[in-house]
Amino acid sequence: MKFLSSLFAFTACGFLAAPVFAAEQAPEPSGCAAKRQDITTQIENAKAAGNTEQQAGLQKALSELNANCNDVDLVKQQEQKVLDAKREVSRRQADLNKAMSKGDPEKIDKRKDKLAESRKELQDEQEKLEKVQPDEDDE
């Protein structure tokens, strides 16, 4: 009898844990699929809030996304944004170096702040690029 109760408990734990393992294995959507999922979630939220104007706008955005979104183009656009952000960081670093050579503490602080801001923007763009790039497992 003790064996049967242990077997039952073990089986029950297995059934309860199965959805957790399944959820861990589901890959996050990327690219157009991620954007589609985001807009769909926003549509559901607008419906729940009774916001018909927002819902209509989101429906239009979803239609345009479905008609025009291409993962390859999306990745290229984001790669360009990353490249632009890298150029901005380089430019800001040069501005800081120039201010440091002149020795003006006020300008140095200002340039440091601008450089930090540009680095943050670069980091944000790189994270966005990671999200839109298709997983290598999908190929």
C-alpha cells in the first residue's frame, strides 16, 4: 500500500511539473513574429480596457505589419541603427578627448555625460538587434 501511495505521489508530481518544463523549452519569438505578438497583446489589452480607438489603430498596425514585415529587412534596419550608434559613440569619444586636451572641467563633464548617453543608446540598439535576429536553431 505504501508503494502505491509513493507511486501516485511521484506520478502526480510528474504531471504537475510537465507544464513548467514545456514552458522553459518554448523559444521566444523574434523579428516579425515578436512584433506581431506584441501588437496582438496590446490589442487584447485595448479590448479589455474598452478602448476602441486604440484597438482600431493597433489593428491597422497589425495589418501593415503582416503586409510589410520581412525578418531580413528588419535585421538589416536594426544592424544599421547599431552601426549609427557606434559612430555616435566614436564621435562623442573624440569630443571628450578634445575637451580633455583643452582641460576645461565643465566641458569634460558635459562630454562625459553625452558619451554615457550614447553608450546607453548603443547598448539598447544592440539588445534590440539580438531580439530581431532569428535564432540559429530555427534555420
